[in-house]
Amino acid sequence: MAEPGDQPDPEVVAAEEVALVDRPLSLVDHDHRWMGEALAMAEKALAIGELPIGAVVVVDGRVVGRAFTQEATQGRLLVHAELLALDQADRMISVRKGPAVLYTTLEPCLMCLGAASVAVIKRVVFALDSEGDGAGELSRLWDEHRSGGDIPHLRLPPVEGGVRAEESRELFARFVAGRPSPADPLARWAATLVVAAGDVSAGGDEAECEAHAEPEA
Ligand SMILES: [Zn+2]
């Protein structure tokens, strides 16, 4: 078993609602700060061989869920960082007392964006674009084609990207550097994230876009 804090034990983390000091900060400051928490989780994931994807759920200046992706650790497909963080937050009554924001170091997939909607997350903020499987754009399209007015769980939360993207990209670069095999589908997929915007077409099409939803073969 790892040291407490090295890996997020869902039971333990769910039980510790981490209160942080409230001070007058702009939305940009808040986003920067909380993305730092998500990046810290991604760093921990990288340290144990997972893809560097971390997420936190924040309500009223408190972290009520934090996780990193655990697909390799658990050998399961659904244990994305965002879903695990949302699952922790869902056990906290405080989530329903104030607007919850999901911060994640990579543009969320369709599953996690859907889970954020069901959890009535008010806003999703991510760092790095995921051209292959990122579902951020669906938020706008969904609202254009749905009726439901202001019923929260019938809407997808607004999704904003680019917060501390370079730091997330650097973590993926380290992941790729640590897995030099050209046959490694996870590394190939991660490499598409590392490529700077504008150069994404170079290799993005043939990459395994869903690779991060799959444990190591
Ligand atoms: Zn996901």
C-alpha cells in the first residue's frame, strides 16, 4: 500500500473535505489555483506510471473530490480522474449547497462530461486540449439541440480550456519520454497531446484516440 497521499484512496479522500483559505481572488486566480491542485494529482499519477491526468471538484472554496486516473492501477476502464473526483464529491452534501466546479488537467471525455452534468456541476475547467476524445465542444452543441430551459441536470455544464495547459503538456511529455516504445498505444496517444496546437494533424489521425480509456495491454 502506498503512503497516504501518494494515491487517492476514494474512501479516505471522500472523508476529508479539504478547506482552504478564502481570500478575494478573481475567477482567473481561482482557476489557476485549483488547476494547480489538479496538476498535483496528475503529477502523482505520473509518478506511479499512470497517465498524468488529475481532477478536483471545488465547492465554495473547498475541495470535495480529488483523484487521478487509475486505469493501469485498477485494470479498469471507467476510473478516469474526473469520474473518481465526481464520485467523491457526490458523497458530500456540501456539493449541493453551492455551485461546484470540476477542474481537470485534460479536456474531459464524453463519459466524464456526462457525469459532470448528472452531478449538476456548474462549470468544467480543463488545462490541455484533447483533440482525439475531448468532449468540451459538445457542451455548446448539446445546449443548442436540447430543450429543458434551466433544468440543471438536463444541461451540460459550460466547458473552458487552456488553464495552465503548458504544465499539463509538460507532464504528458514526461509520460511519453518514459515510454519510448513506438508500439505503445498509450504513448502514441499521449504524444498527440504533446504536439503544439496547430501541429496536431501530424499523427493525430492514426493515434488511438481512446487509448487513455484503456488499461495497458
Ligand atoms: Zn473521462
